[in-house]
Amino acid sequence: MDLDLAQVRAFVATAEHLHFGRAAGELFLTQQALSKRVARLEDVLGVRLFDRTGHSVRLTAAGERFLEPARRALAAADDAIMAARRDDRPLRLDVWGHLFDPMRTIRRVVARRPDLPIEPNLKRGLSEVVTALRRGDGDVGFGRVHALDEPLPDGLAHRLVRLAPMAVVMGEAHPLAGAEALRPADLGGTTVWFPAEIGKLDFLDRFLAEFGLSGEFGGVNLGLDYFLDHLREEPRHVSLLPADVAVPADVRSVPLTEPVPLYSWSLIWRAREQHPVLRSLLAEFAAAAREHGWLEYDPAVHWLPATELDARPVRRPVPRPG
């Protein structure tokens, strides 16, 4: 029996989204075309892979058994394509959002496949990355994809790859430094500080507005060390960082809860003219997300800006057998 990899890819995308419309969007197919591919695969295998009841989609027992081998088959096929088409030029990965240390996520993904030829480049922001992609000067970008002054250009695709819980950071002299956890409401009597203009801090702007907090912005963003030095020296100020960013012993990082704010990291790339390494990179991000729970989201526990939920529904990890 020969498997059609396009059909297998349609199955895996649907299994990861548990939604035919979103899976079709990821693969740049119509929902009808995606449904036909899944149906043909079920005919070839002689089993049902999904239970479809009204608007609900879930894997059958056969679908759960088939999912991991299907992922491995696609990864092997992508590796074969990459090997046949590989040239000497590495994949150009443009990264932004440096204050929140995006490289810690890149490191964890690249460590899974150190053989992937990737060349990271630092960019100032999303607008610069979009310009580089449109000109063909970059292959893929990694950072926070948020609202710009104009919509993302046609022909660019993006995928949410990580939701990072945020923490409050402050100097050890701050009155809240001894807390084990803090709610956003607990920050009402203090000032949230960031070394940049609010227009460049889309996530923080929305966070402050949502929870009625006050912010102070000024100075030049000179990097994480300067940022932490300011918090040490100014006991009235707190700020936010992803909870897994390492801070020195004299700076406190306190988890946020009720709700837990999540910072979204995405990949963005040209939908056509893709570098041959891109599929493998996307597969490694997906594997890391499954392994580390990077896409876990519960609206009763977490907070995301409403515009992100509207624009990009969060994918929940696919339940595994047992």
C-alpha cells in the first residue's frame, strides 16, 4: 500500500487543529479539498480516522494510533526533499523582540536538530522582518506577530509556535519582592516600566489597558542588562518578562496568576518560494510544543489579547493514547 503524502499531511494538520477549516487554512487549501484528502486516506486505510459529530471533530482510536507514525513519515519525506534540494545557503532566520530573549526558544528548537543549516539575524521589529521577507532578503522570521499600521501583505503565512507565561520582575528592595505569586490586580499600586515607547510594546500596552494599570516608558532600549539594572536601582518600578528568562539573584521574578498572561511567539514566512529547510524547522517547533506544552491555553486560567484570539485561534495539543 502506497500512502499519498498530501493526504497524510491533511490528516496530521486536521488532527493537530481538530478543526477542518483551520487545518485547510494552514495548508492553503479549501475546506472541501482538505476533507476529500482525508476521506481518500480513510478509504485507502480502510478505517475511520475522525469522528465528526456536528461541529465537533475528534480522533478515533485508529486515528490516534496513526498520528505519530504519520508525523514521522512526513518528517522523513521532508528530510528527503531537503537532502535532494539542499544548497550551500543556510535558512535565514530573522529574530525580533530581543528584550524578551527569543533566542532561548530558538536554542531549544535548534538543539533538537543541530544539523539544520540556520543563520539567525537580529532585526529591530516585525515591520523590518516583513520588509525583508517581501524583498526576499529573509526566509523566515520569529517573534511576536501583532497588529501593524496595515495588514500583513498577501503571500505571507504565520503560525503560532509558543505561548510563554509572563512573570513580574523587580529589584529585591521592591515591596512586592517577597511574594510567591502575584495577580495583575496586585500591581495597581506600582508602576510598570519599560525602556521603550509604548507604540513599540503592543503586548504591554494591551496588558495595561486590560487590567487598568499605569506604565512609565522612557529612555533607550540598551538590552536586558540595562533593563535589570534599572529595576535594581528604582524600587518603585516593576516590569514583565517571560517566566523562564533567567535573572540575577538580586532581581526577583514572580509568577503572574489569576490570570496568567501569555506572550505569543510566531513564525512568519513567504507562503511560496520556501527555503527547503523551512518544513523541517516547522516540524521541530511543533514537536517542541508538544513536548513542552508550549501551546497549552485555558481561557479560565490564561490571558491573551482579544485580538489574538480572534485572529489566530489557539491550537490545543492533541490528546495522546493512554
